[in-house]
Amino acid sequence: MKKIILAAISLLPFFSLAQDAPYVVHGKVGSFNAPAKMYIIYWIKENAVKDSVVLDNGQFEFKGVVGKVPLNAYLVLNEKGDGLKYQDYKSFYIEQGDIKVNSNDKLANANVDGPKTNQDNARYNALIKPIDDEQEAHDAKEKAATDEQKKSEVFLRQLAAEQNAIDAKELAAIKQFIQQNPGSFISLNALEMYSAYGADYADIAPLYDNLTAEIKQTDAAKSFGERLPKLKAVALGQQAPLFTEADTAGKMISLESLRGKYVLVDFWASWCGPCRHENPNVVKAYSKYKDKNFTIIGVSLDQPTGKQKWLNAIHNDHLTWTQVSDLQFWKSKEAELYAVRGIPANFLLDPSGKIIAKSLHGFDLEDKLAEIFGKSTAAGNGGSK
């Protein structure tokens, strides 16, 4: 899941700053001295706030003020002191009060001790860590595969099944944390991830409804709540929202014009590594089923200055189906319409335009189409499969 989805998640809503009060972030990481620097970075609205200090025997301190709502932030350690380079970093939350960060060696291994949000974050990370470890082992197994194994569908399907099992564990863990911690700001961020991973509205809405009134009063929760109707509109069983967008030649293409076929609405971008990694699977499925009442409409989240990169990616990845984009990055009208927060993302529509599946990656897309067209064939022969 992380490998496919999280590499391309849009920026989460930003918290407002109200009822400002002091915070201090301090601690000791190893025994680093000049020129080594510790950097801090967080965002207010769309503006990045950055600061840095030279380490003194590994010690550092940052002070400031923050509103009542915590801010997601990063500490970055650079031994050369020559800028923000995310080779050794730690995510945490800036919140009112005293936040201690300590490690005997790498910043990534640091223990973060602070008020409630950082304590909640530590519990969340502890819950997820065994799954992260399993993911790392899986990635290592995939990386170590021989050329012969990489050509074996049996081996590749085994890897895919293992990945799906890891993904299911992670979704279950995230859901468990949100259910058990309705008054935690971490649960709100976890709900954003849960939604971005492709969870359906039927699972998302009860988790949001269970959040405490205090959490729901934050700007981020209000923004999420405003997005719920869009998530409901793209839930399984719903008629897919219609759109009309320009293709690579500027011709306006409507989703409605594809009615009568099974259609995959595929969100991707040329800059999205996981999307490019996934494209061969989509190409394979398209090649196999394009003559069996199946087609694809690709919706790119490329940037306003990225048209040529978009076109190059289409050519290089052999994407021969219809491609559209308004080239507005995360402000894509179609991404907004479908409540897409992470890519690659896709929605499979039946010939009537109803959403029958979503988040079909790896072998899942091909298998779903095999299920559909296998049944169609069997039905045509007077039977079922």
C-alpha cells in the first residue's frame, strides 16, 4: 500500500492558528557538532516555516508559538549543514508545551516525548511498526528476486497476494486506532490516509461521525466533512460523476460518451513514480480486454507547465487509450470531483456508469476483468461462472 499509494498523496488540509501559546522542541541526537545542523519545517496555510540551529554535542532547541491545534512537522539532521536534505529525519507534532527528542545515533531512531498528540503519535507508530517491518521484508524479497522469478507469474502473484495481505493489515490497524481514539488529532490524520488508500464511503463515514466535537471543530476536520458528500458520490454502487475534459490534442472528451462499455477511470501523473510503476499492469489489462467492451480514460494530475512531460509519459509507457487533463496538479477538477487524494487511483464503471470497483492495482484489475467477462461469456452460453 505504502509503495503504491502513499508516494503520491496531496497535501492535507492545514490547521488554523488560534489561541497561540509557546512550544519548545529540544533534545539531543548523537554527539554532532558544527557544521552539523538540525532543521525544522512545518506549514501554515500553504507557507512553509523553516528554521535551523547548529548542533552542540548533539543538542538543539527550537522555540515558538502555536495554536491550540497541533501542526505536523519534520526535524531534519544534516551533518554537513548545507540545507534540508531528507536523509535523516523525524516526523512529529508541534503542539503547545515541551517536546523532547532524543536519540543516541540517527534522528530517525529518536524517541519523541511531549504532550498528548505526540504521545498518541508514538502509540500509533507502535501499532503500525510491525506492519512496516513486514513491508520492509516484503520489499527486500521483491528486490532480491532473480530474473527467472521476475518472469514467473506464479511468483509475482505470490508477491501480490502478500502485498494485499499487508495492505489489509495496515487498513485494519488504522481503522482500529481511529475507532479507539476519537479525540486524537492523530486519528484525523489517520482518517485522511485511510481515505486516500481507497477505503469506501461506507467505512469512512462512521469513523468521521465518531470523532469528538473538539476534533470536528478543527479546520482540517471541517474540510474533511465537506468532502464526505463527494466520497459518498463515488462510493461503490453509485453512478459515477460525469465530466468533460480536454485530451492531448485539446479535444473535449466526455465520460458519458463511453457509456455502454466497462470503463476504468484511471488517475495518474507523469511525475508519480508509483503510477509509472503501475502502468505496465494497466497496459496488460487493456491489451487483453480492449476488444471485449472495455476501455480506459486516463486522467492526469500533471502540472500547468508539465504538458510535454505528460505527453512523453503517455508515449514512453505505451498508454494507447484516451487521456485527458486540465493540467492543474492537485487542483484537477476531476480529482476534486472524485475526491482523489492519492494516486494512482482508479474507478471501474459498468456499462450503465455505475461504480463497481475501485483501487484495482497489480493483478487485481486483470482478475476483476476476467471475472466480469468470464461471467459475461458464460451468461451468453446460457450458464454462469
